[in-house]
Amino acid sequence: MQKLYKIMLSVLLIGVFSASLDAQALSKERINKVLKEAYDKYKGDMGGANADYIKALAIVNPNIFGITLVDTKGNIYEYGDTKEQVSIQSISKVFTAALVMSERGVKFVQKRIGVNATGAAFNSIIAIEQHGGSALNPFVNAGAIQSTSWVKAQNSDARWAKIKANMSAYAGSKLQLNEDVYISEVNDNKRNQAISKLLDAYGRMGSDPLEATTVYTKQCSLNVSAHDLAVMASTLANHGQNPVTKEHIISYKYTPKIMAIMATAGLYDNAGDWLYDTGAPAKSGVGGGILAVIPGKFGIGIVSPPLDKYGNSVRAQLAAKYIIKNLHLNPLAQ
Ligand code: GLN
């Protein structure tokens, strides 16, 4: 009897102890402390280089470094240059794919675009050829231009307006076009034009390929800050409701599907390493932003322009990994 009593007491104590550890892990002080640690630890890391295949990206200040977390109640934690803006680039692909999914359904995205990894660079042409004209997923350029082409609209101006309004709703602020980046990329996007034409030859485009490429280029040129990215990510973490503005942007039916593609292909051909290290669905862009989702808990947005060879921000990855590890946020370890 006494033995049973002792066992029950220790079970109770373990329960109380782990609950207090959990509460401590998620206290405001703890979160702010870990963000500051991540910032201080990596601020001096000079690894990587700005993207320069889009000329306007080469001259963005490489020292920008901002980290924001938004929880699913709408509480905001931030450190560093969290209001500095960079172009969203590939991170936009998540939200346009989500729009197509909500307009045309999950099967449409799976069958028409695909949800598998390419194992190739984000702007690969050979990957399309090797897979019989399939882009494989909406987060490589091919699949993203395809998504843009399938957004329901009367014409390309209406398509652009819808895409911009959709991303702004996720961010809870009116996102603005970065004219310099747009002009620089639109005059130099022959490769993306070629991709769109190739997909069109395979009968995969929903509207005129070159028009879709131009709208896609605009969506990539919207300015965002770490703060914006974290709010966008927190909307996915919060089952489609923006926790700051409280607006319902997308049905909870679609957010697990979008996050599954982020887990598979969010960091391009380095997505496996990222998932292995963090367990978190995420998406990067060559502007230097990364957003990561901790489902049901947090959205993380980080901006730092210098990139690794895959096109992923060096410091944003390091800081996100540090935060996820030290706040015990790995969704696969819950
Ligand atoms: N606009 C860029 C492009 O089409 C986006 C690429 C990226 O962020 N990986 O190349």
C-alpha cells in the first residue's frame, strides 16, 4: 500500500514538474530571452551572399536582421530590424497556392501541379522535362507560375489584385510593390518565361503563360518585413484565422495541406535537411525572408538577405533553428 502511495506521489510530482517546465518554456520572458539570444548569436555571422541574379536584390542592405514570433492568440514578440522590408519572393508561392486550393480544391493542386519534391533547384527546367511536363510542386518557379495562372479572374489585372489582397489579408497589412525589384526582375525573367512556355506546351497553364509570369513576378516583388512574415505564418498556425486581425482567410481544411507542401518543398532541394533539424513547415525566398509554422502555436518570420547555395537565408535558418530548439517547438517532438 505504501509502495503504491509512493508511486502515485512520484507520478503526480513528475506531472507538476513537467507542466511547470512547459509553462516556463512558453512564458513571455523566456520567449523574449531566446529571441535576443538568437539575434546576438548570429548577428555577426557573415556567411552567404545576397541573390544577384535579380540585380535589385544584390544592393539590399545585407545587415538587415529581424526576428518576429506571433502566437495564435496574436501576441507579438520581436527583436532586431523587424520592420525593415525585403521583397517576399518565393514565400509568396505559399499564399497563391493556398488561394488556388481554396478556389479549385485540394485534388486540383495535387493532380494539376503536384505535391512532391523535385530534388532540383527552384528554377530548374530539366526537372519539368524529366517528369513529363509536371512542375511537381507549387513552390518551385514552375509550379508557382502555374498556380498564378489558375487563380480565378477575368484578366491579369484582376488576378494580380486578388493575389495582392490575399497576401495582405494574411499579413494583416496592405503589402506594397517594391518597384525597383519588380522592374529589375520583369526585365530579366527570360528563364521564368521559358518555364511558363514549356508548361503551356504541356497544356498545364490556366491562362496566358507570359501574362501569368508577369503577375507571378509582381507577387514576388511585394515588400514584407519579419513582422509581416510572422503574422502570415501565424495565420497558418491558427488554422486559417489571422490571430492579429481575427479575419478568417482560409478554411482550416486547407492549412494542413499547405503546410505539408511546405514541409516537403519549402526550402527547395534542402527541405529534407531543414525538416530533419526543425520538424517545422517553412518557406524561404531569395529576398532573404523565411517563415516557419509551429502548428497551433506560433508563426515565425525572420529576414536576413545573405543566402546559401540553395537560395535560403543563412542567418534566418540559423536563428529559426536556435529558437525552435530552445523553445522546444519542434512539431514532430510534441
Ligand atoms: N522571383 C524569384 C524567381 O522567380 C523567386 C525565387 C525564390 O525566391 N526562390 O526566381
